[in-house]
Amino acid sequence: MSITLNLPASAEQAFRQAWGDEIDRKGLEALAIEGYREGKLSLGKLAELLGFPTTHDADRWLADRGVALNYSVEDFRADCRTLGCLNSARD
């Protein structure tokens, strides 16, 4: 599938100057980052879309670009509860 963006000529020229033949990849990356930031794409989906073998690779890629992990305080608390249950089960 192909997506067409309607851009002013000056924007197209600036983007082509900046990224040349990589413009399609840069557009995909920008949309993937924004989708992840907005919570519309999971880390797993972002990894899949960008061709990363693991979510750890995608996480590292996002970190290299200054994108914070979508991990809330509630996520942390839930993980702590889960870990507590796992530790209790082992005892």
C-alpha cells in the first residue's frame, strides 16, 4: 500500500534536501514515533512496522531518539504486584 501526502512544494524540497532517498523511511519512522507517543501503537507494533527483530531493539531505537518509554506509574505498580505474587508463590 502507498500513502500520498499533500505537502507544500517548499516542505517537499526541504525534506528531500534533508533526507534525499531516505525520505520514505524517515516518514515511516516519524509516523511510528508519533503513533507510539500517542499510545496508538504498541512497542511491539512499532518494532514490527520498522523491521526490528525484538521490542528491545525498538526500545533502544526510541531511546536513541529521545522518546520516552510508555510506562506509567500504574504500570509500575501492577508489575510490582505481579512480582510480589510470583515471589509469594515461590516461597
